[in-house]
Amino acid sequence: MRTAGKLFIAVILSVYYYFLVFSTNLSLLLIGSKQGFDPLYYIDILMHEAGHLLATPIYAMVNYDLSSASAVFYMFAGTGMQWLMPLLFVLYFVFKKQPFSVFVTLFWLGQSFYDTVPYIADSIRMVMPLLSKNAIHDWNFLLTTLGYLPQTYAIAQGLLIVAIATLSVSLVGVWVFVVRSGIKKI
């Protein structure tokens, strides 16, 4: 990719980063309030629901028994797929030795972590709208079943730290490659 293309991507990701990290009230995020426009959210939700869809046959084997281990697998499969897809792209670009693309897709992974934070934080209050009225709140089910519901906010805060760190490392990496590409052209 040419320097101008990398510069354009770096600027877009920088603006995106600013809106995610600096213009969002992070304390509201940690009480389960999703804010603002997040274009990657739509890809995240698609991957999330695909994870549930792919896990359905395993869950169906126990007749959709919520007390089974397969129910825990099914409930985590949504978030798992949401995180797995960008991670697979990161690994693909690592394997292909394309570091700029590694950092761009690492940004997606960080954003996907970030996108999960309000849902985890909402697992106690359960006021965020879900895709359907009869849906089970994945994170309420998971944290309740595993006995971690009282630690909801600590888990959400920890994931927020991981998300911001991942986004930050990604953005620094992208800009390093933009600067290096520009210097090589001089």
C-alpha cells in the first residue's frame, strides 16, 4: 500500500480512536450505557450472532437446557466469535508478514473488546436493549452461572483497560508505519 493510503487509514483510525476513547463518557460505558455511532458495531453484532448460530447445534443436543455446560458455550459463542474474527485476521496478517495490516486489524480487535464492555457492565441492571424482547442477556447468564455477577464492574473495567491498550498499541503501530513509509520516500 502506498504512503497516501496508509496516511488516510491512520487518520481515519485516529478520529475513530478519539471518538471511542476521548469523546465517550467512560463512566457511562461502565454502567452499561452504549453511546455514539460506532460503524464497526454492525460487523461486531453480525459476528456475535453468527457465533450463536454456529453454536446452536451443540446447544440443541441438550434440548436447549439452560443448566447444561453447552448453554454456557452457546452464550459465550456470540462474544467469542465477535473477538475471534478480528483475531484471525490479525494472525493471518502476522503469518503473511504484513505488519501495517496487523495493526489495522488489531484496531478492530480492540474496538470489539470495547464494544463488549457496556454489555458486561449491563449484566446486573439489564436495561440495554437486546435484539429481541425474549432474548437472554448473554453476560448476565454467563456471570450468574459462573458465580461472577458480583464482579461485573471489575470485569467490565478490566476489559475496558484491555480494549484501550489494544486500540492504543494498534494506533501507534499504524502511525509508525506511516512515518517510516514517508521517510523512505524522501
